[in-house]
Amino acid sequence: MFQMNRVVDLHCHSRYSDGTLTVGDLIALAKLRGVSLISLTDHDEVSGIVEAREQSAALNLSFVAGVEISSEWRDMSIHIVGLRIDETESTLTSLLSRIRETRSVRAQRMSEAFANVGMPGMLAGAAAYAPNPDLVSRTHFARHLVDSGVCGSMGEVFSRFMKPGKPGYVAHAWVSMQTAIDSIHAAGGRAVLAHPARYETQFLGGPSTLLKSFAEAGGDGVEVVCASHNPPEWAQYAALARRFNLLASIGSDFHSPMESRVKFGDLPRLSPNLKPVWHDWPEAECLYA
Ligand code: AMP
Ligand code: MN
Ligand code: MN
Ligand code: MN
């Protein structure tokens, strides 16, 4: 199909969640790197959308509003991207406010968990890296631990401290997968399962069980091409998208020029035998021009 030469990126983060760039710099960078259709998908937060829409319009870049909702399936945390949402719709905005409130409690508990292993002051340390005080994530704790010399890399922080079973990790009840999907639909958007290969589904029936449940819950699509996947996984999730009749999406999950695995524009295009999540969006018409 013709859109294959144009770059689509429907998953990235700004300083409103755990990205390091301002919305203005993020959108400008995407434009510079040749992106034609973009969505801003901050974690549990839509405060950057108006600015992102304006900046995209100023640069002649097609934009759809997005969000990445922290949710759970069978006690495992999963991320669901909502695309082409109405970011002002109240079912969605009240759900996101609730999630941000629980994040604040969680950040406090994480800090206590670190204090219990002799690492005090972690909340203040993380907060100094979180420009949005409502949105403190593990990423902010990790940046603090890297910059203060405790760990050599973000990956090291997660594997030593912040994964399930590690000393700085606390279990957290996120909203259900169903609630996240329903609220995205209430806001007129499409629900896309983010970076599916990242989930540890081996004791839960494997990725096909997760994708089947997601489709049965009304989920619309899945990220097939994303930075967390390697080439065999692109093929694996392409096949699963077709099997469960899910639309396919592409997202770099870009967070920072220093930390991200891929740059804007570096991911491959979707294979033409997949139906893109943007297939009927007016904002995607630029791809066919
Ligand atoms: P939270 O939403 O607070 O649980 O934090 C999750 C965020 O941590 C993700 O959105 C990623 O940005 C980041 N993250 C998760 N695992 C890793 C890792 N191994 N290395 C670097 N960043 C990670
Ligand atoms: Mn993140
Ligand atoms: Mn995610
Ligand atoms: Mn993300």
C-alpha cells in the first residue's frame, strides 16, 4: 500500500509523564526525523495534548490525541494505548485522575520500600526528576539512581531494584484491562495493547491467551512494530494480530534522546497484510497523498 513510505509513530512520551522532552521539542524532533502521523501517549495523562496538537499543526504534522493507560490483566501490569481519543471526555479524564492519585500513594510506598533497605530520601530524589508532580513513575526513581551513581544504567536500576521481587518494587492495583478499554471507547478512541512481547505471559497461557482476552474485552488493536520487539517478534505479533482480527499499530515508545532504543523514524513499516489502526482516520489521509 502507498502509505508504506510514510512514517507513522503512535506511541511516545513527553515531560508530562516520563519522557525528558517538552511537548514542543518532542513534536519538533518527530517532524525533523520525518514522521508524518503522530500521537502523544503520555502515561495516564492528557495534559500535553492541546500543546501537541497545536505544535503539530504549526509544523504540518498529522496528529491524533493519545494516552497510555496503566492497567492490569490477571494481576499483571499491562499498558493500553488509547488512540484518537477525545481527551476532554469525562469518563476517561476521571479514570486518569484516579490512576494518578493512586500513583502518588504508590510512589510514597516505593520510597518506604527503598528506605527499608537503607536507601532513604528516594521520593524527594525521584520527585526532582518528575516535572509533573501528579505523575511520578518508576522511570523518575531510576533516573535519580543513575544520576546519583548508585546504578550505571536505567536497565540496571530496573533489574536490581524495581521489578517484582526486588527491594524497591511494590505491588500495585491498576485499573482492569476492561475498564481501560471501556474508558478509551467512551472517549471515542481505539484501544491498542502496547508492546505485547514485554509481558511475562509464560505462566498465563502465553501471548495468544492475552491477545485473545484483549480482543474479547473489545480491544481494537495491538502494537506489532515497536522498539521493545525484535524482528521475530514483529512477525509473531503480525500473525497474532491477524489471528485475533486486531488492527495493527506502530510505536517507538520514545522517552528520551539519551535513553530510547530507537529514534523516531527508525522502525520498519507495517507489513501490507495487516490492517493499520489508522486505516480509516481522516488524519491519515496525508499518508496516501
Ligand atoms: P511505572 O509506570 O511507574 O510502572 O513505570 C514504568 C516505566 O518504566 C515504563 O513506562 C518505562 O518507561 C520504564 N521502564 C520499564 N522497564 C524498564 C527498563 N528495564 N529499563 C528502562 N526503563 C524501563
Ligand atoms: Mn514510560
Ligand atoms: Mn508502556
Ligand atoms: Mn510508553
